[in-house]
Amino acid sequence: MIDDIRLSRLAIPLATPYKLAFGAVTHFDTILVRLTIGGREGQGEATILNGYTDETIEQAWPRAKALARQLPGFSAAAARELVWRDLPDAPFTVTAFLSAIEMGEDHPILSIQESTRIPLLFGVNATDPAGIEAEIEAALSGGYGTLKIKVGFGMEADLERVRLIQRINRSRAALRIDANQGYSRDEACVFASALDPESVELLEQPCAAEDWDGLEAVAKVAAVPLMLDESIYNERDIERAAKLGASFGKLKLMKFGSLSRLEAGLQKIRALGMEPVLGNGVAGDLGCWMEACVARRHIRNAGEMNGFLRQRRPLANPPMRVNAGSIELAPDWRPRLDPERLREVTAETILVSGKGNSMKVSA
């Protein structure tokens, strides 16, 4: 039975702005769920970023508070069923609750029996030749084997920058090119067909998530493999991605609601002949750790669960360890959120305990 829920709205500052095609991210708007099930603690998070989801923090926070007020006193199974009803409209918000319940129930995917390394990718953010060279050399010397290039800002300038990165890289690392829906259908077709395949692992989400016809057109002319990300929220989307000719399918925990459903989605991607990719660059300590736990069983390429490294300060103390370009998962490590660091980034918290007439809500 769920004994109580502590729900917090966080604004987590980033060390430097994270530049995406739909705008620069300066902080994470995060909903943190901490609950107890029969005395055992579970935690879950959702970082709300419009562009990755139709949810906004202004909509998600009231919905999260309403859900939190309903759950104490329910069994984990009943609480899961209640929250699951909101998945179509609020997948990110729902994930914070369902993953917390799964952690409280000691989901087997979170049980690390032996030390495991999860390779991460490294983002190339610079635009000038000297800056790009410095970032690439730092990445390679730091043990990273995959570089991520954000595009979608301007097609011609993006192509020039990608070519410059390829010249500096000299085939030493794999390149992932991510447009974050930044191009129109016509621009996406031109960009994808103009790419030099040298060292390019994939092109990610070149046009709008809902433009399936456009994505199919891109797949037909692309000089490199195509991956869908923002288009995929459910099993039907995975099937559509395979049908249109995508080579990769990328999932995020926050879009799929629960750890169990995330595992099933990754397995379905592979069963349909695509290669699964996993990870969220806009997630904190909890979300990235959970995705890393899933990656150790289901992923054989560089993980994208590096959002926790963008935070000005980690909330977990001690922080999740990164060494030689990889997350190191250890049997004796789980995220322990530092109370003082949490207070610094918390905008609002409510505590809900009991049930019915005996329920208590405190800010």
C-alpha cells in the first residue's frame, strides 16, 4: 500500500544553455515524486520540455498534485491502474509516478548485481573551427566514441558545420546528427540527401513529429540511416517507424510511462528490424540512472542519458560516476538526493499521507 507521497516542483539550473532547434534550455522544469510503499521508498522524475512533449510545466504540475492526492492508501497495483489512465494526455507526468512505484516495488531492472559500464555520447556544441576541434579532441581523449551534432537551425549553415566536424573528426568517432524537428519536409529531404555518409551513424528526427509522410519521404532519399525520436510515444508509432523505412528507433523513459513498458518497446524495435537507441539529454539524476539500468540489458550503442551532466550541480550525492566516456553502474549505488541541494532548486512541495477523511496535505 502507498503510505505517503512527497511531490516537488524543481527548477534545476544548467551549467551552460543546452541549444536545441526549438530553443535554448537554461534549466530543467522537473516534477519529482517520492513515495513509500509498505515502508519502502520509490522515486521518479519527469522533466517537462515542450517540444519533447505537448505537456507544459504549468499544466503538468496541477495534474501531478491531483494525482498525488488520490494515491495514498491504494495498493501499488490500484495506484498504477489509476495513474495509467492519464498516459495518453500526460506521458511525462505519468512516468514520474509509475517509475516511482516500480522503484518502490524493487523492479528487477534496477537491481545491479555486478559493475557495468554504459557508454555515453558526447555533444559537440561549438560552431567555430577552433572550438569544434577542442571539443572533439577532449571527447576522444575522454574515452567517448560517439559524437552528437545538433542541427535544425539553418539548413545550409548546418551542412557546412557537419562537413567541418567530419573533416576534424577524421573518422575517429561515430556521428549522430539530430535536427529535433527543425526542418520543413522539403528542407529535410535536401539536407538528408546532401549529407556525406562518412562516419555518420544516423540522422535523427529531421522534420515534425506528426509529419509521417514527410519522414517517409526523407527515408527514401537520405544518404544516411534515419532515426525517429519525437515521433515515437507508443507501440503503434514503433510499427509506423519500421514501415516507413527508419533504421533506428529511439525511446525515452519519460515518454513510455514505465520501466516495464520501456523494456517492451526496445524489444519491439529490435524485433521489427531496427536498432534501438535509448536516453534523454533533458533528464536529471534519477531518470538518467533508470535509463542506464535499462540500457545495460537492451542497448548496444552509445546511450543518450546524459542530461544529469548538464546540471550545474548533481542532485545525487555522491553523484553517478562517469569514467572514460561511460556511466559506471555499481551494485552498491542508487541515487540519494541531497536534501540541501534539493531545497536550493525546489519551487514547491506537497506531502500527502493517509486516505479519505484522514488524508493530510501539507506544503
